[in-house]
Amino acid sequence: MKRKKFALPDSIATPEELVRATLEVKEYAKWFNQESIRRRVSKKKGPAAPELTEPARAIISHWGDGGPTDSRDMATLIKTLEDFKRHTETVTITLAAPVTSSLKRTLVAWCRSSISPSIFVSFQFNSTILGGAVIRYGSRVFDWSFRRQLLDNSAAFGEVLRRV
Amino acid sequence: MSGFEIFLMVNALAVGIIATLAVQHAIAHYRPEKSEKRREEDQTPHLTAGMKARLIGEAEDAFRKALENQKQGFEKDLAGTAGMLTDQLHKIGAKIVNDELEGYKAALKDMHVQADEAINGGRKEMEAYKEEMKAKLAEELKVEKEKVLAQIDSKLSDAVLSFLLETLQHDVDLGAQTAYLTKMLEEHKDDFKKAVADEA
């Protein structure tokens, strides 16, 4: 089977969210398979599709052209999601406060457009950094917080004080 | 008679006289007592005892007088000599004392000069040492002052940082930071990409 191109939606940022979405997709896949069989053998209406959250819905709708076509396609989607979870790296962004959903979407969109389309972005907060962000990827850490800038310029504090 | 004959006769006469004298002297030389005795006998006049005593007495008086005169002369000479010796002693003593005093004064003067030189030298060294210590102290004070100022700056900046952390860490508005965060990410995009490539 031809592997379809897959891009994680921006609403799924972390591996945990992908796991949750994958579970929902599996539930949906179960219903989808049953519904496909029912449609082939009967004209009766079956149970309604399970409620999906926006991320799971986005995954299904972004799969291929308009979503999975058959149960094998569904299985491929699920396998792709599981592979994704195993082989995708995570970048951790620490902010000064719990991230808002809008900021989260913005940052995730930036990371996926500028760094890699398949990258997880997890968020933490630490109020002592005051502002900016501390970004960790693998063994590399980029401290662009306000606290780091204050500490790095502490030597200039005396100069500024003398000029005041 | 010729002159020569006269001369010969005079010579013979002189030889005879000389020979006679020579014999007499020889006899006197080889037989002195006989000749002395004979002389004494010949010379001793015939004197009486009284005359002898008177002569002896006069001789004693004269001798005594002569002795007395000699004694006075000796005493005068002795006094004069003693006076001269005393003067000489005084002069020599004074000269010796003067010489010693001069030597002592010269030695004292040298010691004064040496002591002055030592004191001046010591004073100069002390002045130089004082200047060196002053310079060292000023240098150390300067270093200490700079160290203290640096510590004050450091403590002050730590205090300000702690104050800012304490004050600003609550109610942080991330919405206001969104533009800053995206701008910062854009500025460091290349660093980030390189890190991702290195980790891969």
C-alpha cells in the first residue's frame, strides 16, 4: 500500500495528545469498520459515529484526500500515528506562565513550519524566568528568558547605576 | 872649620844627649821602685813633726773647704738639674697629654661624622621606605576599593534581580509576550535548526 503523506495538525502538539487522539481514532476505526460491513450487508442504520475531539477529527480529515477510504486505510492511519509517536522528537518550551491555547497554536505552527513538520512541542512553565522562553531539544538548551538576560547583563548594572 | 864639620859636631852632641836621656828613661822604666825611691829620697825634704802636722792640718782644711765648695756646687747643680728635669717632665707630660687629647678629639670627631652619616643614611632609608609603604598602601587601598565596589555592584544586581523575580513572577501575561516570543524564535531559527540537525 502506498504510504500517504501525513502532517500532524497543529492542535496536536505533544505525544500525550497524539496518544489520546490515536485512541479516539481507534474507536472511530472500530465504528468505521463495523459501519462499512453493515452498509455492505444491511440497509439499517447503525449507531452514530463516536464523538471525536477536534484533534482526532483533524487527523482523520487530513489523512490522504478527505480521510480514510476503507478499513485498511484506517489501519494504515493508526499504524502511521503509532510510528509517528515512536520516531518523532520533542522540543520542550518553558514559559513564564501556563501556555494559552492561542499561543500554543502559534508556537506549534512556527515550530512545524520552521523546524520540522513532524515535531512534538511540549510546554512547561516556570514563573522565575519572568518572560521569554527556555527551549530544550535533545541535549541542547536555549535559554532566551528574561532572567538569563538579566543575569548576563548583571555586570552592566553597576555602569547603569553610575550613569543614573 | 867648615859648616859641615860644625853640623857634624852639633849632630854628635844631640845624639849624645838623646842617648843619655834614653838610657835614663829605660832605667826608670825597667826599675821604677828604685827610681821612685830615689826620687822620693831625693824629693822628700827634712820636715819636723809639728810642721808635718801643721801641713797636714792645712791640707785637711783646704781639702775640707774644697769639698764644701764642691758640695755646694753639686747641690746648686743638682737643684738646677732637678728644676730643669721637672720643667722637662712637665713639658713632656703636657705634650703627651695634648697629643692624646688631640688624638681623642680627632677620634671623637670621626665618630661624630660616622654617626651623622649613619643617622642621615638611616633617615634617608626610612624616608624611602615610608614612601614605598605609602605607595603600596595606596595601591592596596585602590585594589580593595575596586574589589568592594565590584562586590557592592554584584550584591546590588543580585538584590535587584531577586526583587524583580519576586515582584514580576506573579501574574505574567503571556499574551503580551507573544510577539516577543515569535520574534525571538525567528532571530534564533538558524541556531535551532542547526541543533536539530546535530541531534539528528
